[in-house]
Amino acid sequence: MSSPQNVGHAERLQTAARAKAALLAKFKPKAAVTDPQFEDRAALRAAELAAVRKERSAARALVRAGNIGRQEALIEEALAAKRGARKERKALTNAEAKAKRDARYAARKARA
């Protein structure tokens, strides 16, 4: 290393240029080594992804089928409840009609 008293302008310029080149060298991209099995791993990954997607779509189809079955069961239950309510109403109206008939019959018996 040269002594600080003997440093000339040209030497300072060279030192600055070397420092700048060293800084820029840190940011240059390094030579990348490609993995020979890169494409094989990509194909494996794609196959795994396809298998997972197929499995998930099958699971979704099962859920949809289950939901459809549940919906049909709910509809059947609603119809059964509706039919039951109608039968109860009919039974009440029939009972009321019978009570009216009985009352008329009893009134007629009382008059006679």
C-alpha cells in the first residue's frame, strides 16, 4: 500500500473506480445452475395437483348429492307436515259438522 503523502490524482481515480466496480459486482446476477430434475419435479407437482383437484371435485360432488338428498327430505317433511295440518283441519271441521248435526237432532227430539 502506498503512503498517504504520495497519493496522486490518478491513483485516487483508479482506487475509486475499483471500489465502484466492486460494489457493482455484488449486484450482478450470478450464474445459475439449473437442476437436471427440474422438469421431472414440475411434472410430479402437476400430477399431484391434478390428483388433489380430482379428489376435491369428487368430495364436492358427494356434498352436492348429499345436499340434494337433504333438500328432497326437507321438501318431503314439509309436504307431510302440510298434509298433516290439512287432515287435522278436516277432522276438526268434520267434528264441528257432526256436533251441529247432533245439536239439530237433539233440538228436533226436544220439540217432538
